Amino acid sequence: MNKTQQMIAAIVGFFVVAFLLVGANKEETVEQKEAASMIRALSAMQTMANQKCPALVRKYTGSKVYFPTRTDTDKATYVTMEWEGEKGDNFKKATCTLHIKIGGVSKLVIDDKVIIDKKV
């Protein structure tokens, strides 16, 4: 290779290495980290509510529930799930609120009867 070809190869090599370094060092912004953290927290809260609330409704009514008819959340501190009783169920309406500060169910109401009511 002559000097010109060596110079072109060196320049191309430099650009390849520079692109690889820039791509490897790209970090998430603070906003991206916060958004990812909020999504993980909401997912964990929903998962906990989907595990605990149906079990409590079954414990106090004897009826197994699957999918809530209504869900409410502020996406940060609580999730409220509501089930409407169907034919054959032992309840008409069940509402369960999971509060993240308590780390579990803060309120359970079945047919307008308060079963659990913890202060937040």
C-alpha cells in the first residue's frame, strides 16, 4: 500500500473507532431513568394488586374473581380494582385498594360492607 492508501485507511479506522466509542458511551438522561423507574413501580404495584386482591375477595366471598370490571390508579401510590358479581357469585360488588405506602391492601369493600380499612 502506498502512503495515500495508508492515510485513507487510518482516517476510516479513526471514524469507525470514534462512532463505536460514542455509541458505547451514550447514557440515559435523568428523565429517561425516571420514566423507566415509574413504569417499573407501576408494574410492581399492579402485579401485587393482581395477586392479593382476588385472593382476598375469594377468602371473604368464596367466589373466585379473574378480571376486574374497573381499575383506577394514580400511577404512583395506589391501585383500586372493582369486580361486579356475576350469576353464581356470592357478592354483587367488590372493591379492593392496594396502597404502596402500606405495602398491601388498604381497603376492601364487599357489597358495601367494609372488611379492611387501613389508614394511609
